[in-house]
Amino acid sequence: MSTKVALIHDWLVANAGAEKVLAAIHELYPQAPVYTLVSDPRAVAELDLDGLVRNSFLQRWPQATKRYQAYLPFMPFAVEQFDLREYEVIISSSHAVAKGAMTRADQLHIAYIHTPVRYAWDLYYEYLREARLTKGLKAFLARVVLHYLRLWDRVSADRVDYLVANSHYVARRVWKTWRREADVIYPPVDISRFRCAPAKGDYFLSAGRLVAYKKVDVVVEAFNSLKLPLVVIGEGPELERLKRVAGPNITFLGRQPDEVVADYMARARALVFAADEDFGIVPVEVQAAGTPVIAYGKGGVRETVIGVSEEIAPEEATGLFFYEQAPEAVAEAVRRFLKLEGRFRPGVLRSNSERFSRERFLREFGDYVSRKWEEFAGARRG
């Protein structure tokens, strides 16, 4: 495209799944600046965006990259201050407020939606409980802020010309929340980093950010009872609490380099995944490494994992599901897996992961933007 493109992302403080999507989109439009509320220099460097990031005024506030979530009441206002007048196409990568940027009628805005703001909508009550905001003045103020965030979130969704969801699961929530149709383009997974191991180790694996909604505590409790080896890779606010309750059969490795993570994924007996994720990159990555998935059967994982069922034998499957985020359900699923373990085929696992490759995303998303721009520009001329 010869048009002038700008990218918008909520915040750049880590290199997680949403940021990997942003990096892929930027590969399509390498000259495009990236507007974001706050950014951490380390994350910017890892994403190869040096010199291209434009921060909001929140960047100048105290501890902006560490306490950015405390500035949530100001985020809608901040994203509306981005001056995007010189661009013809605006692409936002949004799981919070990025889609709410102000554009003119002659500018095309496509929003890639990782999720509607979960703590304002479907995780509202869980968020208040986990943040200990169930009573008192702080709780009342938090509820008021989230109420107005919901109002703004709904209104700002109508500013976007086209919505793209990262899974059919998210597309259904987009419709429920905003009453807008969303096309679906699965996010990119760099499956080229992964290889099947010649032999498996004796451990199960949990990998990802250690935050409450990931339910790693449920996995830890299950393995406390199973007494089987579990390796936990990742860092986050839940790490120290998980260490305190974990038995001696559970090993915490913290954050690890990509090559180390890939090696552990390839040699694990299975990934145990208890989160209700919008898409879930980690389950796709372990399949690329020839490792099956034991997953909570809700969310994006239902679109990325082929579960064993009456119709699907283990030889054709890539994992199995449990249906309650409880230690007993996880433990029972692991026991079922042990009976089927030798029947999963690494080639089937790898082949399934290829449906979500980075190359496929670049082709599909690039074609989508070009097509929508041609339609938009044609209608504008007409």
C-alpha cells in the first residue's frame, strides 16, 4: 500500500501475545508510526520499534510503565488526544482503549480486537473480588469508573469502520458487548521456532504470565495431589504465592529465553492449560513442538486444539479438555491423558499448529486491509 498508515496499541510494556500481533502488523507497514499510551524502552527494542513510537501524555506521569493500570480513568481521554490527521489508514490493536482513537470520515479505521475490555465487561465481578474492591469508598469509585468506561467503550466501538477479532470466541463477545459484527483472522504464531523432540521428559508443563485469571493455582493444586512433576515457566504477581503453596514435585523457572521455552515445550509430556483465553498462543506453540494439550474446554482453545471425543480418536486429536476450573477436574483430565498418552501423534500436532502460522496471518491481514481500503477509497471517490 502506498497510503499513509498509522498503528495504535494500548500500551507497550511487555512482549506478550498482543504485542506479537502488533509486530506482525508492523512488518506489513514498516514505515508506520506506533501510537501508544505508555511504552517501556525494553519492550520497544524487543519489538524493533525504536524511533517509531509516539507516547501519550501519560508517559510523563509517575511510574507510568509500572503503574499504568492505575491511570485507567484517564486512558479514554488520552487515546483521543492522538493527532492522526495526516494518515489515510489507521489500524488499532486493541484490548482496552486503542480502538477509541478519533478519526475523520475520510480516514479508514480497522481495529484488530484481542478482546473487549474484560475487567469492565465479562470479568467485572471477578476483577473487583480479586482486587479486593467489594466494599468501601475505593470499591464504589472503582465501580463508577468502570461504569463510565463501559459507556465510552460502547460509544467508541462505533468509531471503527471494520472490526477484526482474533477468534470466533471473541467475535461472539464483540457482538454481545457492542452489537457489531467482526471478521475473524487468527493471530500469528511463530511456529518456525519449534521442533519436535526425539524423546519426551518426565514432566508436565505450565507456561505463561502468572496472573490470577490464568488459573495456574488450580494446576498447581492438582499436581500437589497427583505428585507428578510439573514445570512452571513464567513470571507475574502470582509467582511468590504459587511457590508458597506448591509441593516439592513442582519447579518454577521464572521467565526464560525463547529457545529454553521451546526446548521445555518439546520435551514436556503435555501442556496443562486452565485459563479461559481469548485465543491462547501457548497451546498452539506446544502443538508446533509436538506436545499435546490438556486444556479447560472454553474460549479460544476450542478453536486451536482438537480434543479427544467419541468421534475423534487420540491419533487424530491434539489434546483433551476438562470443563471446570477446579483442581479435581484438572487431576482427572491428567489421569485420562496418562491412559492415552502414547497414542498422540507429533505429526498431527504439528500439522494442526500450521493453521495459525505467522505467514498465514501476514497474507490474510494484508489482503484484508488492502481490500477494505480499495472499497473505502472507491466509495469515497463515488
